[in-house]
Amino acid sequence: MEHSFISGDGRRVFILTSGCLSLEKVTGSVSALESGAIASFCGITRKYNQGKEVKFLEYESYSEMALSELRKLGDEISNRWSVEGISIWHRLGRVNVGEISVVIAVSAVHRKEALEACHFAIDQLKARVPIWKKEYFVAHEPEWRENLEFQSCCQQRE
């Protein structure tokens, strides 16, 4: 299963997939001769969370809305920073411990813009894109996890 948006010029790529993610593939999607920097972020399923051993994660999304929000996020990033490309890929379905859940790559002429835009992208993705995570544990019941960024975003709206 895959849902995607790729801009006409190929400089914005947003993909939701049940397939494995590759840092090299995502950074390659934003590589440009004009760029002097590519900043990236990989979110990886960790073995322990809040003192509990994790078996795996499951991600669900409202894919149509998630892609719409990712496009808006891409627009916002392009308006705030001088970036050449932005690519955000997120896994859906089961993600085992040690596997990549999300990869973000941003290319820009200079590192400052790439780093700032990449940091902003992951924080905003967590705060506003409708992707939900359920954690399965070795010795505990599964739990839906709300992102701290989402909680903070909601509190600011009140």
C-alpha cells in the first residue's frame, strides 16, 4: 500500500507506505546540483519506551488528509526557508524494533536552512499530520500514543 504526492518539478515528495524506508533513497530524492547541504532525520522504532519493552509499532493514517497536510507543510517550509527540495516518507502498518518509521530530507544551498527546515518538518509532522501510533509491548497491553507535539499544539489553540 502506498499513497504519494510528487510535485511537477519533483522537488517535493511525500509518501505514506507500508514498505520499508531507506535514508539513501529519501535523501537522493532531494539531491540537486544547486544544493550545498542535505539535512535528514530518521525516526526509528526503539526497543524500550517509558520503561516498557516494545515488540513493534503500528501506524494508521487518514492518508488523503495526511498528504494534504504534508503538502501544506511543504508550502510553509518553502515560504520560510530557501530550500531546493523536501521529501517526507512515513511508514504505515507494522514497524518492528530497529526499523525506520519516518524519514525527512531537506536540501538547500546552505546548511542552516536545510537543518532548520528539517527540524521544523518533523515537529510539525508530529503536531498536525493525521498519523497515529499504537505501541505493542512484551508484557503490557498495547497503547495508542499521542505525540507531545500534538498535545502542545492543541493546548496553544485553546
